[in-house]
Amino acid sequence: MPIKKVKSEFEKLSAILDEDLIADECTAGELRQVRDELQEAIKSGDPRKSIRDKKLAEQLIVFEETNPAVGKVIKDLIAALSSMGI
């Protein structure tokens, strides 16, 4: 099920943020905000709609391009969202 993959990649992203592996605090703060919005979407009754409405996939693409430290996790998260049709 695609949502399980999204949750798995979300947990990897959370671990990176929790371990302070991103030196740039501004980027880390923005990525935490996206993570929190993604978490809310996962908890909602319709995560696809919530994720699309918040345009989280587009925000993640920006982070993938600007922060190679988390690029693979973000790329995998984007792929998981794509498999959900987002």
C-alpha cells in the first residue's frame, strides 16, 4: 500500500531532522514545517487531498535540489507520493 511507503520515508526524514544532520538551521526549520504538514496529512482521513492542497510535493522537490544531505530520502518520499497519485 503506497501510504505505508510514505510513512516509512516520512520516518526516515524525521530521524534526519531529529538527529540534527542538517547544518543549515533555516533549511532544517523549513523542512521541519513540511514534515509537520505531511504528518498532519498522513493522520487525516484523506492524505492525498491534504498533501495536494498543501503542495507538499513541490516543497519537497525544492529541498531535494537545495540540500543534497537529505536528497535521497526526499527523492524516495516523492516517489512514494507519486505512487499515490500525488
